[in-house]
Amino acid sequence: MKKITILLVFFIFISCGKDKIIQLPEINHSNISEMQDVSAAYLFYDETLEDGVELNRKNLIGTTNWLVNIDKRLTLKQALPKIIFLQDKKRQAEVHKNENAKNYFTCHDLSRKNLGFIDFTEIMYHQENAQTFLNSKKTEVQQLVNIKVHSLDSTYISIISNDTSFTHTSNQKELLKHLNTHLTHQENALIVSEIKESLSFQDYMTYKSMLSQIDYKNVTVANDEFVFN
């Protein structure tokens, strides 16, 4: 019999008498704190493997909401192939499919001192340059916001609005403030993210949590995310 024990910061996966620990990412805010009808997958940090990551998906049930538990020490480069693999498995399912079932990253929500979840069901990851996509969106929105994340202390915000543009360098603490300043009064804005593949999964979840706090009816966060090396 398999058993999962949840501790605040750690997931302990107990299978066949072997304990494996996942250090969950910690975030300050999550919009989703309760979940029902779930099954889980695990991405373990394992230095003994060539790519440093081990995927366990034995407990996944196709018709449920999937909780994907990823060790915060992994980089996006290490985790992304497994994430895309899981997305494809669910999207391509032909039988036992539930159109309402979603995919979530599991985190430790510090504000609640409990688990929090970040929905990534509709996210499309692209390992290519974002410029073609950005150019295609310029005529569709009044304000195009391109955020390029090298690290949480080195984030570049490019904003194109009414044929004018500017670029601002920010850090994690300043980023949300700058976005709030420039987006509050815009009628139609789109945020497109570019993320460096060396970013830790912890920092990626911190960034995703920050974006989830933007709650303006006129602002859309693109489901297309671009990962660069």
C-alpha cells in the first residue's frame, strides 16, 4: 500500500518501504488553497541521475485534477521536459478523459501555513524566441508588456504602448509595484513572460505567484511562456 504524508515544507513519498522527500516551493500567496478529486505526480531532485530529476507518476488518474509536486531545487531546464510530458499525456488522452480536470503545481503557501496550488493547465511552454509571438500581438492590444526573467533580482520589463516603448530593469520586490503603476489605467494589456531555463523552480513559482496577484479586468497574462537559455 502506498501512502503520502504532507508536512508543511516537505512532501514525503513512501513507496515500497523507501522514503523520498520533495522540498516544495514556498510562496507568499496562492489563489487556490483547497482541492478535491486529485491524484499526484512527483519530480524528485536526484543528483545521482544524469539530468538530476526523477519522475514518479504511478498514482496519476486521468480523470482527476493532477497535483504536480516538484522539488524547488530543480531548475526549470531540468523540470520542463517532465512537465511538458505530463501535459501532453493529459491533453492527448482519448479514453477516461475529464474535460474539467486541471493541472496544478503544489506549493507551501506561507500566508496560510498550508498547501497552495498554481494552475498551469493552459500554459504552453515554448523553447524558442518570443519575438515572433510578440510581433503578432502588437496590433491586438493597446499595451504589450514583455517580462524577461533572468533571475528574481534581474528582471527586464519592456512595455509597448501607442507606438512608444520603454524598458525598465527591476527586482522581485519592485516588479509588482511597477506593473501596478503602468497597468492600472490601461484598457487592454497583455503580459508575456520569457524565463531563463536556469531559474530554480522555487524562483519560477515565486514569479508565477506574483503574477497571480495582478487582478485587473483589463490585463491578461498570456498562457504562452517562453523559456530561453
